[in-house]
Amino acid sequence: MRATRCRKCGSRELRPKAKGARKE
């Protein structure tokens, strides 16, 4: 399972299914 967020913003910083749910 790969991270949903870009590796620049923090690959595994948010939940597995929080795709663009909370963009910082």
C-alpha cells in the first residue's frame, strides 16, 4: 500500500484513505 499524499508533502503523514481530504 503506497501513500496517497505526494512524497513531498509527507508520503505517509495522513491516513491511507485521506486522499486530498486535508491538503496543507
